[in-house]
Amino acid sequence: MGTFATSGSHICDNCAPGFYSVQGASSCVPCSLGHYCPGGTGVIACPVGQYASGEGLVLCNDCSPGMFSGIEAATGCIACSVGHHCPGGTDEIPCPPGSFAAATTSSFCEICLGGMYSEEGATSCVKCPVHWNEEKFNGYGKCIKSGMEVLTECTQTLDE
């Protein structure tokens, strides 16, 4: 694979970069969509997070920030959904509680402002209800009822 012999010749030549051949071929053909051909090899699928949108490519392209491809041999990248961020191009990650992503193609989640909160995968933050205060929890906003003690660990007790 990756080599060819012209008619009447017993000498194999390597296919040029961007091309490949099948066993016994007399010529090379362009590398297919979603794949790359570095030359002298067969067809190689683009890995997750990369794509090949044209034929005859030597390398795959990385998905841009805010875009992802969650499959091998992708021919393009998909815009990250609202409420999610795509920092590395391989998958889309829901925004954690206390943050949001209002637009598609977000490469990061924005933190809620003071007095605001959000649930996981939010597209915006909402104001804490009356008599509730915003508190930072692991860097993200959450609301707690005024005067309530915040528990850091829950334990179960058994009645005797």
C-alpha cells in the first residue's frame, strides 16, 4: 500500500504525499475525505479533534477553538452548543454550575457575576432569589439562603 508499478515495470514507486494506492495498482489516487496520506503509506483516518475536508491531503487540520469533532475520519468540525465549551476540539463539555456559554463556538465558559448563579450547561445566569446570597464555591457562584450554615460534608446518622 502506498506504492505502485507502471504497466510492464517490476519496480514499485512510492505514491506522492496526498496520494495512495491499493495492492497491485498501476497508479495512485488522491487520499479520500476525512483521511490523510503522508506519502509511501496507505490511507490514515484523521484522529478525533481533527478533520480533512478535501481530497489529497498530507495532514489533517485541527478543529478551531469552539469547534469539535468527536469521531475519527471527520470531514469537518461541529460548532459547540450553547451552554457548552469546546477547548480542545475533541468533545463538547457542559459549562459547570456558576458559569455559562451564551453563544455557539465557545471555547470557554464565562463565570456568573456576584449575586447570580446557574446550573450545569447554562446559557445565562439568573439573579439569586430574594433573601438568598451568592457565595463562591470552588470559584463558581451559587446561592445560599441568608443566615443558613453551609455544610461541607454530609453524614448519615442512625437512630438507636
